[in-house]
Amino acid sequence: MFTSVGRWCARRPRRVIAAWLLLAAAALSAVATFGRVTSEAVSIPGSDSQAARDIADRAFPASASGKQPVLLHTPAGAAPLTASDTAAAVRSAAAAIAAVPHVVAVTTPYDPAGATAMSGDGHTAYLSVELDVSGRDVTPAMTDAVLAAAAPATAAGIEVTPGGSLAAAVDRGSTGRSEAIGLGTALVILTLSLGSLLAAGLPLLAGVIGLGIALPVLGLVGHLMDVPEAGETIAAMIGLGVGIDYTLFGLTRFRELRAAGVGIEDAAVRTTAGSGKSVAFAGSAVVAALAGLALGGLPLLYALALAPAIAVVTALGVNLTLLPATLVLLGGRLTPRPPTASVPAGRPRGWGRIAALVAARPWPLLLAGLALLGVLAAPAAHLHLGQLDAGSKASGSMSRTSYDRMAAAFGPGSNGVLQVVDVLPSTAQPTAGSTAQPTTGPNDPRLAAVTAALRGADGVASVSPPSLAADGRTARWQVTPAAAPSDPATTALVHRLRADVLPRATAGTGQQLHVGGTPAAQADLNARIAQRMPLVVGFVLTVAGLLLLLAFRSPVVAVKAAVMNLVSVAAAYGVLTTVFQHGLGARLIGLDGAVPIPGYVPLLMFAVLFGLSMDYEVFLLSAVREGYLRERDNRRAVVAGLSSTGRIISSAALIMVVVFLSYLLSDDPVVKMFGIGLASAVALDATVVRGLLVPATMVLLGDGNWWLPRWLDRLLPHVDIEGDGHPTQPDGADAPAAVIESR
């Protein structure tokens, strides 16, 4: 199949290139026409916070965006916002903001509904602005229009700072600078590695084309499901990295074949049949690992898995079709120049020397590698799943400024208010023909009991009077915690309200209370992820092991690879915990200090890293297995495999590390987490794991690496993922046995 695809594309290069360019143009045109949609809404089916949200949405219809704060502040010594002149200026500004397009309503601190929006000293307050759009549809232009409309307040000496989605729209930065730096650095690395600027540009071109299709497709998918903005950034990181790496592997194989005297078209076809097949296998492993996130049972995980999966599938398509077509057109200029001087026989260089050292001293190097990874992984034992808030944003950003002012004036919990929703029993419904409501109002004893219980709960700063819905049965309280949204104390408060405070206040009444709001939703999200993580990890481990067993027909190799991957992932978790949870070196990457790690970050990292590590595992073990089948000498096969693949694997890994680290320029802490976590894991995987641990263990295990029970040999299909259909053995050599049967 791969040979047929490669030959078809190699014989029609201009058609294939034109088709890809048309596909890219169509994707860009479609997303320009229909828009790129992202949503930060987090749905957690079956959770208490989701129940609270659903009930509140039905009983208290709100605008598309909810209420976005616009903070008003006067410095000490100036007139407070309660003074008549400043109050008049605020009302004029509110009226002007209400006339801005997409603004549905504006509530002032002087309205009864906004009575709690004024600080005790009168110097800080906020307007509640409701919009008819949400997510990415809230644009910087809308924020600018709101600020322009607030001119009467500004003229009166009042500092105006939008918060919520209005601030996020302004703070939303482009990742274009990160991609440009990553591509520029990758070009330097590739040029040095390949010795040709034209050859170095080919992997970059393939990565950019793949990204130019995958991201618009993901933007269109946002019309069908909630795709967070971080999903697009993760897709760009993964798509750019694997797109360059996959093309580099294929280009290296093509140049080897050309150096051996193979014709341009045949070399392109054999590249697709050999390297392309290995890439397809590795890419499928990435997608399969990401599919395991579906077991998490969360729409957020579906979106975060789908985003990089689309990028990987696009990169595979580019590698299997566009690459052979381009190789045929540029083949003559991609052929490597012959070496000017030969390397003396018996004197290995570079990775050949490392391979010989590992084969000569496997035990010391194995223990040293495990010790290093163990030290790096140790902090992961203290990894706690938390939640981010605007307080983690960069200092000076509009989101951070509004967050700090809200916290200073109304307490840290004002940035993450909880919503308690109560559905009163239906037995109080009025009789037929009666217009009486089933409740008597906020002073109903059942509601009063809940209000008193909430106000007396530890960790609660304030509680609003209950709001009654039009149905007369649904009540809602706004509960302001004493701690910030990201503080573990707020999560503890959520659990305490659900498990103790509210059940005691409503015992025997039949009331159905639910605790919602952003802090509660984040707590439920982390709890669900922690609950499902063993299932996801087990699935990914099983799939990875089965794929490696299918590829290399060795249970020992499959189990060993899975264990090695776990070790490298644990080390990456340790680095993540050290930098972000403990704050060591956080300022060097643009953070003010320690920040919480959201639950979905380590889970998504696990799936992505397990998939990416398959790339290097496949290429290394393919070379080792080929050498073993040819000579039946395990030690020599390991040395030869590491010597032949070490340079290409290290170059590919270095490119991926550079791409990931370039995203540290983003202001989003989550993007920084993925950048640090993925970069450290790939670096460790390509050096310590593939360069030391894997070859050392294979040398120590000897022929046992290739043990395969007879019954399993009969069950497994024969899949040659490393071959291109052409024999690699010398003429007349005896065909080796494919397996070592158990006795």
C-alpha cells in the first residue's frame, strides 16, 4: 500500500503539490468565512457543579457571556465613587457603555441589583456588563469600545479597567512569535545537520503546510464542540514538531538511498514504503494514545485530544503524499555531496563511540541513567492538581490588574464567587387555578435556614440574599469565599458545603441544593480527572505495548519500552512540579512565582508523550532488529542500531525541544507548562532513555530481547514496519530465523 501511494505521488508531483495548496487555501478560506470559534466553557456531565449550572441557566436566563466586570477606582485622597459628581460620571459612563454594540445590559453599583459592587471605602466599584457574545467572539475592538464609552468616568479622574472576557480579549496574544523563533532555530539546526539550506527548508515547509491546514480545520471544529484556546496552541506545538520530525526522517532516508545510487523516483517511492511506513506507525500510536483521553469522560479532554490528533494526522498526510512528490521535483538538489575524507576504519565517532561505550559498560550507565531520572522524578510524588485564575496572569496585563483590584477591594474570593442553587420541593406548588407562588419570598424559613448556614460556614466571606426565579421554586445565593479561587482552601470549602453545611441545613426538607461556580467546576474537573487517570494510563500503556509487540514481535521489548516511557514521563512530571508548583525558576520563564497545575495538563502530557516517544522507539528498535536478524549478534546489533540512528534521533529531538521551548514566550501559564513539560520529556527521552537505558538493557538481556513464545508467534500477524520491500541482506546470506522460540 505504501509503495503504491508513494509511486502514484512520485509520478504526479505537480498534481499532488497543487492539491495540497488548494486544500490549504480552502481551509483558510472556510475559517475566514465562518470564523474561528473557541470556548472556555467546561462541561462536567454528572457533576454537582454542572447540575447547579444547568438549573441556574434554566431558571435565571443570562446573556451569552455572563456578567463581565468593569472596575472603577479612585486613588486615596481623591473623591470616592459615592460622591455626587463621581457617581454622576459613573452613571453617564454606564449609559454610554449600554449603547455599545453587543452590550445587552449594564448594572451600576448604585442599582439595587449591584449594591454589593461598591467597596467599603467607596474608592473601588465595578459595573456588570452583559454581552451577547462569548469566547473568542469578544474582541479587543469591543473592549476598546467599552473603554471609549467610559470617557465620562475617565474624565472625572476614575481609573477604568475591564475584567473577565473583556480583559482576556486584550491580553490574548498571538503565538506567531513563538512559531517564528522555533522555525528559525530549527532551520539552523537542520542546515548544520544536513549540510544544505534547501534540504533544511523542506521539513520546515512541510511543517508549515500541515499547520496551515490543521489549525483552520480545528477552528471550524469549534463550531461543533467546545474547543478551548489552549487546544489550538497545543495543536500548533505538536503539529509543528512532528511535521518537521517526520519529514526529516523521510528526507534522511531519501538522501541515504540517493547516496547508494538509487534513482530519484525509486528513492522517493522506497522512502514512502520504508520511512513513511514507520512514520505512519508512530503517528498512529500518537493518535491512539490521545484517543485514550476519551475514557476521561470529559468534553474538555475530548477537545484537547482531538486538537493535536488533527495536527498529527495532517502531518502524516503531508509525509506520505506531499513529501514523495516534492522529493521527485527537488531530488537532484537534495542529494548529499560525497564526503571529502573517509573516516579511518575501527575508529567510531559521535554516537558510534557512545554506543560502543554503552555496550562495554551497560550496568554503570544503566544505573547512572536511572539515578538521574529518579532525582528528576522525585518531586512528582508531591504533584497536586489545582486550578488557575487571573492571578496567575502576567503582571501588568489587564486581567491581572482587574484581578488584583477586585481582591484588594472585595477580598480574594470575589474573583471566584460560588453559586448555591436550591430547588424547593414540588409539594408546595399552588393548586389548579391559583396564582399563588409556592414560596413566600426570601424570608421563607427554608431559604432563611440555608442563608444562615452559609453565612456561618468557615471560609465564607459573604453571602448575598437569595434570588428567586420566576418559577417560584428555584433560589440562588452568591457565596464569596474568603480565599482566592486557586487557593486549596476554596476547594475545601466547596467540599465542606456539599458534605456537611448544606445537608445539615436542609435535613428532612426535601430541598435539592447544588454548589456551582468556576471554583466548584474546577474542583469537580480535577476530581473527575484523578478518578479516571488510572483508566486512561492503563489504556495508553496497553495500546503502546500491543503496538510495539505487533511491530517487533517481542514481549520483552514491548514491556521494556512501556516501562522506559513511564520513567521519562515521571521525570517530566518532576520538572513540571519543581518549576510551577514549587516556583523554582518560575521567574526565568515570565511568571511571578509558583502557580497551580490544572488536572488536565499532566493527563494530556502523558498521552502526548507516550505517543511521541514511539517515534524514537520505532526508529531505534527497527535498526536494532534489522541488524539482529541479519547477523544474529545482539550486542553488535544494538551498537549498530544506536550508531546509525543516534544522530537523526538527537537532531529530531533537538528540533522538537526548540519548538516546545519557543512557546515559553506565551503569557499563558498553561502553554508554558506544556512547553516545559514536553521539552524536558523529549530531551530526556532522546538522550538518557534512548541513548543509555534502552541500549544498556538490550545489551544485558542479550538474545532474550527477541524471545517469542510459539503460540504467540502463531497469533501475531507479520508486520514489517522498517522494510521498504527491498532486501537488505547480502546476496547468498542465509535468512535468519524471525523469532527465538521458547523451549
